[in-house]
Amino acid sequence: RPLAIYDSKAEEKQLKEAQAELKDIERKINRKEIPPIEFEFNKAVLRPHSKETLEFVANLMFRFPSFKLYIGGHTCDIGKDEYNLWLSQKRAEAVKDYLVELGVMGEFIKAKGYGETRPLASNDTEEGRVMNRRVEFSVTTRWWDAVY
């Protein structure tokens, strides 16, 4: 039996497809076509409607089982910096835990909290703070040690 030949062009095409699907999920959240990923106030507990959206992410991972998923958790600037960093980490881990519960391999997921250090919008308005309280996803084909 011949050895399988590594096809980097095919993998690169699949990676772009997976990244595009994650961006599409984000667009659907922003357009309110699917529920946002939200948590109970001041907790790392997913709200029930968030699980529907995470099922889209899990299905993507099932279709691309060799890819790795990076989860970034973010908060607005309300509260102390250290607490927000801790809370964002716990929330990213809660997302990972739910994806693992759905059957995604835990070793293929990395969760990282950034607190309030990477805002998308000004924290001066409630609309901006809502945008800054978010979970972001990215996929990679590389081993964790080579990436983070």
C-alpha cells in the first residue's frame, strides 16, 4: 500500500474554507440571524441560546477533524483589569467545555482570555461594551507549540 502523500494545497484550501465559515458565523451573529454567544451576568455560565450557535462551530470541527480551534474570550472595561482577565479566561474555557461535551476533541481546542485588552469599540457606550464582550474563533492546522 502506498504511503499517503501530504497535500498542503488541499489542506490550505480546507483551512480557508473553515476560516470563511467561522467568519460567516460571526456575520450571522452580528445580523441577529443566529443567537450571540452570551453568558450569565458576571459568570462563566453559557446562556441556553448560545449553545445553538456553538453547535455550528462544533459541526465545523467535525467536518475538519484535523484542525485546531482557538477560542479567544473578551470583556468590556467594567470591573477590575485582573477580574476581567480571569472572567474572560473562564468564559473561553466554558465555550471549550461545551464543545467538548458536544464531541469535539479537547486537545484540539485552546481557550485564552484577553479581558479588556483587545476592544473592538469604545467602552464609552453600552453598544461599544456589548461589542467588546465577545468570543472569537480561529482555526489552524499547526501544532499549538508552533503557534502560541
